[in-house]
Amino acid sequence: MEEKERYLDLPLEDVLGDRFGRYSKYIIQDRALPDARDGLKPVQRRILYAMHMDRNTADKPFRKSAKTVGNVIGNYHPHGDSSVYEAMIRQSQDWKMRHLLVQMHGNNGSIDGDPPAAMRYTEARLSKIASEMLMDIEKDTVDFMPNFDDSQEEPVVLPASYPNLLVNGSTGISSGYATDIPPHQLGEVIDAAIHQMENPDCTIDQLMTYIQGPDFPTGGIIQGVEGLKKAYETGKGKIILRGKAEVETVRGGREQIIITEIPYEVNKANLVKKMDELRLDRKVDGIAEVRDDTDRTGLRIVIELKKEANAKGILHFLYKNTDLQISYNLNMVAIFNKTPRLLSLKQMLEAYIKHQKEVVTRRTTYDLNKAKDRAHIVEGLIKAISVLDEVISTIRASKDKKHAKEQLQEKFQFSEPQSEAIVNLQLYRLTNTDITTLEKEAGELKKTIEKLTAILSSEKNLIKEIKKELRKIKKTYDDPRKTVIEEEIEDLKINLEVMVPSEDVRVSVTKEGYVKRSSLRSYAASNGEPPGMKETDRLLYSLELNTTDTLLIFTKKGSYLYLPVHILPEIRWKDSGQHVANLVTMDQDDEITQVVPVSQFDEEKYLLFATKNGMIKRSILKDYKAQRHSRALMAIKLKKDDELVYTALTDGSKDIFLASQLGYGLWYSEEEVSITGQRTAGVKAINLKPDDQVMSCQAFDPSNEPWIFLVTQRAAIKKMSLKSFEKTTRAKRGVIMLKELKRQPHRVAYVHMTASFDTVYVQATDGSIESATIKDLRTNDRYTNGSFLFDTSLKGEVYDSWVVKGDPPKTGDEEEKGLS
């Protein structure tokens, strides 16, 4: 029975909730968050107090860190030695702390993230300013509590004679709360605290005339006073923090970027590594070398630039793509009245001022009581010396010390402490001079008592005393501000030229989706041969472009791939390219239909789209400029079962010719198509019969009077004059272009707008290819089915068709210019 009572049967969620609640309370109050009064977490406070108790101070030699860590663990902080040593190390790192609280000899880590030496090697002592944190701690200035094993007492908070929470800042993560308080400039914080003591109803704006903003030990530049003001008003806000960089010109007209300060808590080695990776990966063009020239004289990162490089553009690129610029989020949480609170600047100063008032009041009371006690004793000693002979004879006549004290109290009305002092009096004090010394001391004590009583008598005097001490600290420890503050956040505009070396290249895209760019030298060496690709594949697009241009690749499912030319793989012309799916995420069963090169998105140009089910859409090119291009984007909104059959870049003055499978042709002006946005379906292009579909759409310049070349599925080809068609309006049925047959009727497979010297290629399902040159064909009217190019019973139906542009002969031979 008794055994059963030892165990409680409880639901897990109750037990977990209760235990986690206790754990959270402990983490929040006693580990991860700083106290609003002295700005220290328990482990930091215990380290400072242990060193103070050990007299390990700035005026004494350094002492082994292991000794201090052992003291802290043994007396106050029953946790791992590494966590105590790490906290101690942080307080000695001048790139983390604005004012060091611990001085250290030996390797205490570095801004590159190197680990410090083990605690058995390093030596430490309290810094001079840390002694100000502990000043007068023995004078009952703060409450003490028992340590973990009740063997000693430790302070609940340190007296802190300056606002350490703001001066050194704090960072920590507990359960449910995190804090990020940046360091500030000591003199500014003291001035603001004094102003708030004099004007308790002051505003944040008034305080910000003293505190410009955070002051990081690593310097740097803060941008965004708006975010700063918000943080000081609410406790939360965001600022931009960037390193300090300058552009210098070196011999030969080349430039280099010199970085002398980096943002707070950024690892310098990682920053340099990232910059060098950008150079190696050719993400940014123009960097010749990244070098870390940091030495004992200070931090210095040198970025050597190539000739003609745009230094400002590269610097902006580094700000945007590395930790040379970071956004720093202020989240000023501290323990205030035993509770975690998000504090405004005013509340933080308020917490400090309230604490100081209590500390100074308690210290003054302590000093006053001590002075009163001493004055009482001095008064007794003076009285005793005036009746010295009688006092001596009384003592001589007494049996022992106790009896002597009783006799003195009875005969001369001395109090107990006075009689104690008299019997302990040394004989040399009975000389003639001593009475004058005592009288002088009595006078000084009287003045001290008056002064201390005055401090306690009014709030005004108390504040005056606090201000006097703060000014003294400012005079002793103030140093110049390190961080520069700028009002506005600079908008980082990065030109493509900065990231990409401007270079003319040959770009090729195949029907199956293989892309590449080749150097013009590699292309020239091929003597006009097609690029390397699979036997089943064909070249869809090949043109000379610049690396700063962009390819828009459109697919059957109405998507488009945004491919800046510079991200295309650089491959020799005779080798096969890389599949677009390796560069951009897209549907596996999607197919490429068209490629549109773009050099400038801000031109007044339009993209024209036509779909299988007879929709047409015109959109402004600018809408298709993408910021992120890691996956396929929507080009046109397609209904179910619809497909994109045609895309073209136009200037708004073209004509449009649509051809349907059943042989209808419709011609109208591009102006008929109204302009709609990127994510739209467009308008009706042609009035199709129920079982009909659009096979081809072409945008063309009517002044050139192109030939209409038609290919049927049965490999019949015909060349028609544009004049045999009548130009009408959008959404009509169009006119017939084939003669209807009862058996094996002809259906439109492809329609091309061609010039006289173009060659049309037609591929059969067996892979064989036949061709016809436009100038060699006779013109047909609309009501014929043309002539057969090959026998479909032997080779299969038409599988594909394309045009190769030709120039009129210059010297009798035709030159191939490029592909459509």
C-alpha cells in the first residue's frame, strides 16, 4: 500500500505542461535574458561578482581563467565550465562588447570566429569599468540571496553605476522570448539618463537628441532613422547596418574597394570567403582578387578590381548579396520587475534610474549610519580624554574587561559602544596631539552626516548626487562614437553589367530543349555547321546575342522560362547543350514552342500569343521582366485542353495571319487585339468550327508582302499570294485555303510567311526531310491542294516543318543568315 502511494498516476500533458512551465520560468528569469537594471544575465553577474570577491581587479595582476571559472561553478553557478568560460570570453572580446568588463591575456578568439584558447592557458581580471558595476556592493546597496547550496550569499543585481544594458547591449534566446539590444555610446546614454532624471515626462524625440542610435564596437554605418525611432518607441524595429567601404584608385587607373569596418556580429572569415566565392562562381564580374589584409593595426579587406570595372556597382552588389550589409532587428526584451518585458528606450532608462535611486539611497543610509556610529564613538573618546585620569583609575580598579566597561558606563554614562572603544584604546592615543585629531574627525563626521542627511532629505538632492556620479563616469570612460548614422536607407540599384561581363556570344536552343551559349570563335570555327545535338533533335533558334540580354522561352502549356543569357552554360558549338530543366524548374511533359530574345524590357514592345482553341492575346513586354527565375512562370492563362501555338515580339504595327486545321485563313491588323495583363487569357482570335483548331499564327510586316506557304498533313505544299486574301477583322471565320475532298481530305499542318529566297523544310514521321525553295515554286490559288512534296504512304505523314531564312544572292551564292 505504501509503495503505491509513492507513485502518482497523472496525464502526460499535465505533467509536461507543469514541468515545461517551471523550466521556461527558470530559463526566462535566470538564464537567457538580462536584468533591466544592470543589463547582465545571471552567469555574467556571477562571473563579475566572483572576480570581485577574489580581488581579481584591474589594479592587481592577471589570474588564470580556470581559477575564476572554478570559483563561479563552485560557489554560484552550478552549470558546465564551458558555458561559464564562454560567457567570460564574450565579456573580454572587443568586437562584441562596447566596453569590456573582463580583461584577458592570451587568445580570446577572433572576429574570424576562431575559438579561444582553453581556460588553463588564458589569464583574466576585471576591467576598470567593471569595478564601477560593483562599486559599493558591500555597502548594502543591493539585495543578496542564498547561493544554490545555501552556503553563501550572492547579489540579486549589481549596483551598476552606469546604464550597462544600453551601453553593452545584450542578446539571448529563451523559451517564448528572445532579446536583441544593441550596444550604445556611453556618453550619449549618460546624457540621456541625466535629461530623463531632470525631465521625467520627456519624449523619445528629445532622448534621441542625446542618443543618436546604437554604437557598435565594430563601427559600421546604420541606415534608417525611422526604424530606429520605432524601436526606441516600442522596443521593436529594424535598421540596416553596413560595413564601411571606400573606393581607392591604385596605379594603372585600376580601383580597389577597401573595407575597414564590418557589421556587428558578422564573421569576417566567412564574409571574405563568400566574396571570393562570388568571384569564382562569376556571379559578379570585375573582381580580380579578394584579400584579407587585417593585422594588428586594424581590420582591412581589399577587393582588387579589374580595369574598367564599375566599383560602385560592385560595392552595391556586395552590400546586397553578402553580409557586408545586414538588417539588424532590435527586440529590446529584459527582465523588469521579475517579468520579461519589451521595453522602450524611455522604460530602459526609467528602470536604470529607479535602480540607481534605490542604490544611492541604500548606500547613503549605510554611510550615514556608519558615520553616526563613528561620531558617537569619537564623542565618547573626546569625553574620556577630558577626564582621563579618572577613566584610567576606574579601569585599573576593575577586575576584567567586562567589569571595566560596566564601571565606565555607570560612572561616566558612556554607552556600550563608547565603553568598548575606550577599553580598546591604545596607550599612544593618550598623547596630547590625539585630542586635536579626534576633534578634527568629529568635525568632519558632522559635515558628512549633514551632507548625507541632505541627500536623503529630498528627491532633488538624490538626483543631483546620481548625476554627479554619472558625469564622473562619463569623464573617465567616454570615448568617441564608432558607428555612423544615416537618415535614409539607400536603395541598392545593381546594373546587370556589374554582375555580367558584357560579351557577344552565339546562343542556340533546340526543339527538345537543349540550350547553350558558345563563344563567337567556337561558332566561327564550325564553318556554319549546325551545333552538336541528338540525331532526332533540330535547331529551333540560333542568334548572336550579348550576355546582358535575356531569352524568353515559351512552352506549349502557356508558361515561359526567363533565362538571362549569362546563366546559360558556356559550351563549345560542336558539343551538345544542357537541358533547360537543369536551369529552370518546369513540367516534365511540357514542350518548347518559341524563343524570344530581349535586350531591353523598357522598350515599347508587345508579346503576341495565339492558342490552339482560337484565343489571341497581346501584352506589354515590360510585364514579363522577372525578378526570380528559378521556375517556369505564367505567360498566358489557358483553359483546359488548350495549348499555346505561337508567340512573337511585335512593335504594335504588325498584321496577323491565322490558319485553322480545316483550312480557313484569317488576316487582320494587330491593333484589333486589345492589350491585357500577364495573367490573362486574351480575346477570341478566330471563329472556329466545333471540330477545328488553330494550326498556325504569324505576325508579319504587310509592307514586305510575304508569300503564304501551306503544308498539309499529306505532304502537299502550295505557295499563295497575300493579295488573294482579303484583310478583315478579328474573330471572323476566315476564307478557305484548301479544296475539300471526300476521300483522304487535306488538313493544314503548317503555314509559314516566307520571302522569295527562304527555304522550307518538311520532316516526315520516318525522320526524312525534304525541302523547297520559295522562288522555285509556282503560285497557287486558294482553291487548290497544291503538289505533293513526298509520298506519305512510304514516309508517313508530315511531322514537322520550319523555315530557314535566305538572303537575295550577292555574288551568285546564297548566304544563310539565321534561323526563324
